[in-house]
Amino acid sequence: RDEPVFDGQYSNRCYQNAVRDAFLDFQRRAARAGRYTHDEDERFTEQWERIIMHLPYAFQAKRMFPAVFHRDREGTSMWDDVEAIVGAPPAREDNQDNASWEKAMDQYRRAISKTDAYVTFHRNRIEKGQRASSLIGNQYTGSIFLALMSTFESDLEDNTDLDGVRFGLCGYGSGAKAKVFEGTVSPNWREVVSRWNLFERLAGRVAIDAVVYEELHKGVREDSVVPPNGEFVRSEEEESDLEGARRYSWISA
């Protein structure tokens, strides 16, 4: 077909497969760099104290990460315990078409997501990242950064000790391209995170009606809904010799 196609299940499968493949690629690169030995070291999803995901919607990671959870734990006693509950992955039958095979695998991963092992894993390592997303919605390219902020601020509130621990991060783009990487938390993370006030700012949002929304959407509204405070705004003096240039001014808090 020449026109774009929207298929929610297909889109989810692209996300799931891309993140899984990116994770396996990261695993191979880490092994070549001497960072990781598969048969000796603790698996990455256990090494990472938190896992930060691109979240098109709040519960995307909870529903899509079982594919990585499965692959990372294969061959371990952790996976043996899960497999004792959900059984072995479905074997692909001769001449089985892709659609029915993918449907069977989707059902299998859904079964994994309901096990106590996965529920606990998600609660401990992923859930804090989805809290802000559930209040905002899809941030597109900003999604992984929002999940990171949500996680850090939630851990600050819980007085969690994250000094020096590793985070795993999984980014994704709509072209079905994913990247997995890791980072180590700096000892001064509390000082930085304490200035964000993410959830406080979200709680102070102002509701708008349909008329104001249309004005903002069409770019015809001249005044800000909320007076600028401690942020950059488009400057009224935008004359420039540079085509397409935009000038901004800082409004103090």
C-alpha cells in the first residue's frame, strides 16, 4: 500500500522486537569489550538497578519487556522457575504462517508478564519510570528522559541509595530502531534531582478548554495561558539575517 498504515499490534511488535534485538546487540558488544561474560556474570537485567524505557504510553514497558526478560534469563535457575509456570516457548510448526506464530508468541509473553517473578521485577526496576508518563502521555523523543526523571524523583522521595549503581536505558524511534546502553549514577544525583520538582509542577498544571486548545494548535493565540516563569520564551524582536532563525529571551522566576 502507498499510504501509511496504523496497526497497533504490529507497532507494538516492532517496538518489542527492536528493543530485544538492541539488547542482544548491547550484550554482544559488552562481551567483546570485556564488560560482561555471559556464563559467569550476573545477567544485565539483574545488574541494572533501574531500567529506563521509551514509553509511548505508561504501561508499554510492562507489556513489551517480557521478550528481553525471557532472553536474558534463559539458561538460569531464574528462568527455570518461570518456565515451570508458563511452560516452554511454543515450537513453530511446519508451514505455520508468521501471523499465527507471532500470535502464539504474544500469548506466551503475556503469560510471562503475569508471573510473580516478572511482576516483582517490573515493580522493582521499571515501574517508577512510568509514573510521570501516566500523568502526561506520549512525549515521543522526550519519553526516555521523562522516564529517567520520573525514576530519579520517585527514588529521591523514597530516600533510596542509588550512589554508584547502574541503570539500563532503552531508547526507541518510530522507524523501529532501538538502542540499549547503560550508565552509572553519580554520587551527587540527589542535589541535581531535588531541583526538578517534576511531580509538583505536574500537579500545578492549568486545564484549558477546546477553544484555547484550538488557538494553541493553530498558532493564533498571542498570549501565554500561563505567565512565563523561570524559562525561555520566544522574543518579540526576532529580526535576523539568518533565514528561519528564532530568538528567545529568559524570563526570571
